[in-house]
Amino acid sequence: MIREAASNVRKDFAEALNRVAFGGERIILHRRGKDVAVLVPMGDLELLEEIEDILDSREAALRIANPNEAPIPYERVRKELDLG
């Protein structure tokens, strides 16, 4: 993975976007030495979302299989997910 200053990528964003979209590169963006974001190809994002879905499904199956576990209040879930 390539690590670049966000300010450098901003100067030629189209070039960085092409490297990611067509070259399959992953670019870690940093500001003042601190990593703040990553540009990844859509395929990588789709894979990450698929992994999240699998993990969520496994967690749901475990919760359903063990109904004696204390439920999580709806209000707490809304707050944790920042749904207002």
C-alpha cells in the first residue's frame, strides 16, 4: 500500500483516482504524519462489506441460538449507530 500526504493527492486527485480505479492501488492518506483515510478500489470495498455482512449474520445466528442473553435496548442501538 502506498502512503501519501493528503495535500499531494489533492493537487492531482484525478491521477490518484485513476491509479486506484484502474491500477488497483490502495492509497493511505495522511495529514501531519497521521493516517486519516484510504482510497481503495470498489472491489475492495465490496469485499469489506461482504465480510461485514457475514460477521453480522454469524452474530445474529448466535443471538438467536442463545435467547437467554440479555437483549440490547432499541434506544441504545439507535444511539450507538448515531441514528438520532
